[in-house]
Amino acid sequence: MVRHWWLASASFPVVAGVLCSLAIMFNICAVSQGWREIIDPDGSVSIIAQPAWAVALKAVSLALAVVGYFVLLLTMISKRDPVKGFIVTILCWCASAATLLSVIGVVAQEHTTVNPQQKLQYTQNYFYGTFAASYYILIAVLLAIYAGSVHSVHLNRKERRTIECTSIILRVAAFFVFLLGGAAVYATIEGWLFMDALYWADYTLLTIGIGNLAPKTHLGRSLLFPYASAGILNTGLVISSMTSFTEDLRQLNIRFKIEEVHSGIQGRQTSRGGAGNVRSDKEKQPLQMPADPLYPNKADLLKFHRIKRDFYRRHRWMTLIWSGLALFFLWLVSAAIFRRSERSQKWTYFQALYFTYTSLTTIGYGDLYPTSNFGKAFFVFWSLLAVPVMTNLVAAMAQLGFEKLTYLLRYLWRIQVSRLARMYRDAHRERERNTSGPGPGIAIDSNSRASEPTNSMQPSTGVQSSSTYGKKESGKSLIQAAQRSLALGEEIHKLIFTLQSSSTTQLDLYSEWDRILPLLHPESDGSDLQETTSLATLYGHTGTVLESLDTDRPTTDVNKEILWMLKFLTEKVCSHLREGLAREHSGRSNTLS
């Protein structure tokens, strides 16, 4: 139970690092300007200067968050005991959140007298400070949960590198630096407020393109080409890193599950122990693998394969379901928030749904857009979460649809192979029935019964007919064994050629094996070969079992699988030849007798 709880929180260090980068960006926005502004009757806006103590506390909060961020990175890179580093990081983020919340509380309670014609309201910086404090609390809780459960498992260096992946955190940090840098440059060039420039940079790099703010100067439009191109590329790298990290966590999760099952299998085989039993098992399964506790039997390998198949199926559906629920939550709930924030525009809930949908799908018509300070700040906060969720949902739907189509095509292919094999067997049996008949020298009377031999020199005991039949059957069995061995030899030649080439990673071994199965058992219809002669039975050692169940494998692992296939096919060739020779020998013995 502890391990399962740890697996549920395995992604929390990376999630904390990503959210911390976003919180630091919001914290920088909170420090840059004051938190209240006055709107005059003519529409001009003047920001109230923030006192020195507020600036100092905001700067302290930002410094503590940055220290916690770098301590987290060093802890994940050092690969030592991470608990101490995580504790320091959690304390820094908690202190940063407390500092920001204290400033927010003072500002919220502060009263400023303005003229009746003027309007006092909070700036976007105030809301960014609120978002940053909320993020600091959230990531501190996530990291505390992971630090409390990390002692329940023993991770090697490779597994820690997979879980505590710093590359995705650094890429996200680079994206936010790019976002802030572009906002600062365009605020200077176009004369925008820094917060408005950040709002523009956000919907530009996320390809939403609302359009209520657009560069008007020649320099701004010229810089848009390199800035948007590099920013969109950076966004794609961040999304691909998230997808790769999710896949690595999935592989680690299934590896732990298989190791747990394998440890139970080893315990059963060890307690079963005994040389006599081992020898008996080895005699029963001569073509599978050595009957040793380190080598699971065929049933255990099929169980490994079933665990991985069920896990992948469940993971795909869970990803699709959770992404769909998150998308509907971000769509429906955020629409209610935008409706409230844009009361001045008198948005209805349907208009808010329309705006959030066009933004989620990155259509961005631009006919509706937020104008309030909270609406703009919340749009940046919301879009940086909603667009990746939408991308993940589309990827999950595409993957599930592609796999279902692949399964359908493979099922139709197996039906076609079974039908062709059945037609071939029927034709072969019909040909044998037509060509079979009495041997030479046997006369057939009108009642279709064999009469006495026409040669009076031959005995009439029927020995000649039985010997002739035995020779014919033994020769036929030898020819069939040679034909089957020749077909398998051609497949061996193809696998050797594939092994020598550099395109082994593009080979679908399971499809190849499904094509080879009818050659191993031509007397079967092919429908029951998947379970009785599964590709998983070719792997004996535990490490090979774990690696062979992965979908994305390096070239060395694919080469190992091909070598095991060659070994199995070679044994089959020898078995067919031995069987044919044994039948011919028995036929000759019957003839001599």
C-alpha cells in the first residue's frame, strides 16, 4: 500500500518544479508595479505608488521562492538523499507564501480616499501576487507528500533520474523567461503596460491570437517573426517534454508492478524447489526455457504480458477520462469566472462559454476578450493550464483511436490468414484423397475390393501392400518435414538479414511473429496459436522479460528479441527434421518386419 501511494505521488517533484517556475513569474509581476490604481472620469489610469515596506516584502518573497527553486534543482541533480533538500525547499516556499499573503492582507484592508468621479480598483499585479501565493502553498503540499513517501521504496540512480527529471523543469523555466522577456521588449516598443504586454505575449505564444492587442510599429511587427517562431517552438518542446515524462512514469509504474509479481513467482518456485521437480518441469517444456527459479515458466510470462496489456489499456482510458474531466472543468467553471469578471461588458454565461471554447481550441476569433484587470490576469493563469490539458486530451484521443484501428486491422488480417490456411488444408486433403489408392500390382474388382496380387510370384499375405503404404507414408512425412523446415529457414534468413541491417528499431516483431505462427503449426487454423506460442515465451531471464514488454525499445533490446526468435525457429527446424526422420525409420522397420 505504501508503494502504491508513492507511485501516485511520483510526479510531484517535477510538478512542483514546473508550478514553481510559473509562481516565480507571477511573483515578478507582483513586484514590478503597485497593486492599486485610480481610474479618472476621462478613462486615464494612474497606479498608486507602493510603499517601500511592501516592495521589500515582495522582494523577500521572490528571493525565498528563487532559493527554494534552486535548492530543488540541486537536490534532484545531486541524486543524494533528497529528503533534506526537499525540507529546505518546502520551508522556503511556505515562507514566501506567508510573506505574500501578509502583504495581500494589508493591502486588502487599506482604505484610500478618492473623488466620487474616480474609481479605485486592484491592478493585474495584485491578482498575480494572489496566484503566486496560492501556487507556493500548493507546491509545498505536493512536495511534502512526496518527501513523506519516498522512504517506502528503494530507487536506483536511473529510477531517480526518471522521476526527478530536471530537463522538463528547465525547459518550462526557459519558456517563462522567454514570455517575460518578450513582454518587457514589446512594452517598451509599443508603449504598453508591462501586464498588458504579458497578456499579449501569452495568447501569441499559445497561438490563441485574440487580437485586441497587436503590434502597430514597424519594429514590433518585424520582431514578431523571430519572437513568435522561437516561442511556438519552445512551447512545442515543453509539451513534448511533458509527454515524454508521462511515458517514462508509465514505464516505471509497469516495471514495479511486474517486479512485484515476479518476486511472488520466485517465492513460489523456491518453495516448490527440488531437483526432481525441476527435471520433470524441464522435460515437460523442452522448447521454452530452463526450469530454474530465475526463469519464469510460460504461464508466468503470459501473466506478465497480460499485466502490461491491462495496465496500458487502463492507463489510456484513465488518461482520456481525466483529461476530459479537467477540460470540462476548465471550460465550464472558467466560463462562470469570466462572466463575473466581465460584468462591465454584460457577458452572458453562453458568451463566456463561447469565449473559453474558442480560447481552449486556440481558434481565437477575437470578437470577445477580457478587458478587466482580473479577467486579463486570470486569462494568463488559466490559459497556461488549459491549453496543455487540451493538447494532452487530443493526443490521448488520437493514440486510442490509432490503437483501436490497429487492433481492428490485425484482427481482420488474422481472420484472412486463418481462412487461407483452412482453404489450403482442405485443398491438400482433397489432393491426397484423389491421389491415394492401391499400390501397383493390386487389382480392383467390381465391388471396389482389392483382389489377389496379379503377380503370382509375390506372396498373398498382404505384406507387400502394407510395406508399400509404410514407405509412402514415411517418405511423405519426410517431405513435409523438409518443406516446413525450408519455410522456417527462409524466415530465419529474413531475420538474420534484418539483424544485420540498421533498421531493426522499425520492425514490428509482434506482427512478424503473427505471420510466422502458421508456419510453426500448419495443421492448426491459427486461431489458438497466439496463446500457445506467444512471443513472450521466447524470453527466459527476468531482465529480458521486463524489457521485451516495452513498446519503445532501443536497438539492443530489439536485437535480443530477434536472437531469441532465431533460436526458437532453429529448434523448430531441427524438431521437424527429427520427426520426419523418425517416421521414415519407423516406416522402414515396419517394411523389414
